[in-house]
Amino acid sequence: MKPSQRLAAAILGSSLIGLSGSALAETVVVKLKSYEEVPAVSSGASGYFRAFIDDKAGAIAYELFYEGLEGDVQQAHIHFGQKGVGGGISVWLCQTAARPDPLGLAPTCPQSGTVSGTIYEANVVGPAGQGIAAAELNELIAAIRAGMAYPNVHSSKFPGGEIRGQFH
């Protein structure tokens, strides 16, 4: 593991200790890399996405860490789509002034580092054309658990996405 990856893991682990507990149903962690983008891109950027799915509370607490983007960060999302396929946006993880979340609920993306938030029904935007309507958090959770969703970070150099990681 590279020093930056160890640092990312330590930051994520230490900052989320207070979020773990018996009320949380499941933790998912995904490594983000450029080769998983569709089409694949070659970038030195890397990152991690960690989510705590709490079925009882109807919420997903998350932290997204990324570094080394070759372009300016534009936005980050969870998309509904299987490995090797680009899917529609389900949730905005962070936004920028240039690419704002249409709901205005996502936190601001840093150029590099960590962003965190909580996803509720109100954060889910779809994609309706793929069978997930706005506010259908349970459908998004089912897609994550089935490995049919992925987080990714978009940049000005790679507007379709610079790093991505498929849920398992």
C-alpha cells in the first residue's frame, strides 16, 4: 500500500470510529481508481469510499476520500450501473459551484481530501429511466448490495469521471 493510501485508510478509520455501532446494518468500502472508469482513463488519482448503511434509520453515512486528480474536481456521485457500464446518477456525494447538486443537499467537494455526509430518501434523484425513482433509498441500497452501483469522482480533465469503484 502506498503511503497516501495508508494515510487515507487511517483518516477514514479514525474519523468514523464514532459512527460504528449496533444500529448500523452494514459497512461497505470501495477503492476508487481510474482504470474502472468507462471508458477507462489513465490517471494517478486514487481514493476510497466508505459507507455505513443503516436500514432502521433509513440512512447511509459516508466518507469519500480522493487525491491526485489531474483536473479540477467537478462533482462526485453514486451511479446505478454494473461493472463496465456507465449508469445514471442516483445520489450526489459532493458538488462544486460549476456543477451544483440540483437538490442543493450535497456538501462541497474539496480539490483533494475527505468529504462526508449522510444520504436520506430526499438525496436520491433516480435514475428514473433505470427504475429508481426520486426518494427510493431502499432501491439504491438494494443496488449497492447487489454490486450494481458505483461511486465516482469527476474532474475537468475527465468530465465523465476520473476515478470509480464498483460496489461488491
